[in-house]
Amino acid sequence: MTGLQGPILEVDAQRRRWTRQRDVERLLDPSDAEFGLGGLGVHLGPHAVRMLFLPGDPLQDVVPINDETMEWLKKARPGPFGGQPINWGGGSRTTSQVAVLLRHDHADRPWDLYAALHRNGSIEVGTSRCAAELRDARFFWLRKIVAVACASASLQKDAAEQWQVQGPWELAVSLTGTLDAGLAGFAEGWADVGAGLHEFHTCLESGVLIRRELSDDEVLDAEALAVDIGDRVENCFGTTGRRHLAHRGDFEGRFDLRQVTI
């Protein structure tokens, strides 16, 4: 099943709605120097991951920005794939369009992590904690990205049910600063950086944009959606191994949630 079906003119009209909103968020052209720097993305570091869901009507106004909404956003929720819940941080902010939870450990540095609920009912998550320098090279952590995707999708499912937000949906996943970066943080059974992996493929793109068009049912299945995002992220770094899934051990064939911290 695909998230967008119907006569081609209606499909094109829906895609234009999403495209206009992504333009505001600077999530159109990965080769643009300002890619990913719209909206809340400007507060992240240069090597960041953002995930933005957009509903069928991106301009609707269905979520009030008030104390009750902020308390809803702060509620404890199960962790991705049944693991530890993500700590979105103790900070909170609002803007004209969003309620935001954020982790900001150093006032003079970019935000580490945020989860935002937009007035249109969409969830946005951004993190600067899925990439790091290691051995004079930059790496993005695959399993961390998949875990963030799962938590984001779960939060979107809850928001859609709470405010009766309707699809179809678009999910945009962006990675910035990817040129010549490698991929690491693999599941059990895969050679990883620092544990036997000495040669690795690097990303050929300055930035990465992954777009998924989703039905309401697909948004409900957070784990399947997150695994698919992991597959696509790995493709962007030159391989098809599905190294977010364990190759052996207790999680063989499934997402390996061991020691995944965000």
C-alpha cells in the first residue's frame, strides 16, 4: 500500500501542498547551502538529522499551543522497539506554530535534541547527536537514526489520534553535512568502526533527503516505518546490508536495540 492514491491531478495537488511546506523548512534541495536550516532546524549543528511529518492539510490549525498541549507532549511514552524511552530534554519553548521539548546541554552550542508538535498536528524531531568525528572521519550512527525514526513515528501516531489529524502523510528525513561521511553504529554480527571495520563507503551527497508518502495505516506501524528509513539511510552511504538489523544473537533478523542511547 502507498500513502498517496487517486487521479494524478489530485496526487500532484497534494504533493504541491507538501512541497510548499517543505520549502518553508528548507527541506527541498539537499545541495542548497541552507538545506535543513528552516524553522527549528536552524538551532541544530552542521551534521544534523531532522524528521518532519506533514498531514494531508499542512495549513490546518487543529492543535492549540497551551499548557495542556505541552503537558501532553511531556507524557512518558514507551521507548522505540520496546527499549528505553527517549529523554527529549527538560527544556520547553513555544513559537507561533509549535510546542517544543528540547535538550540543550550548553547555552553556547546548538540544540542536542528536540521534539516539536505543530499546530497542524504534525510531529517534527531534530537531533545533533546522530553524528560524530572518529579517527579523523565523520560518521552517522545508523541505529540511533532508526531509533529516533521509531520514536518520531510513535509520537505522530499519538498526536494523530489525540487531535484526529488525517492523512495521507509525507515524512521528510534530512541529514546534513554528509559528504564524505561514513556510517557506523551497527547491529550485532556486523563489523563496525573500531571493531574490525577498516574500509568503509562514504556518502557522495552533501546532504540527504528521504521522502516517504504514507497512508494512515503506515503511520500507525512505527517500527516497520523506522526499519524502512534505516534501509534508505544505508543506501545513501553506499550499501544495502541492513546493518541496523542483527546478524546474530538475541535480536537476529530484528532491530538491535542494545545500548542505543539518544
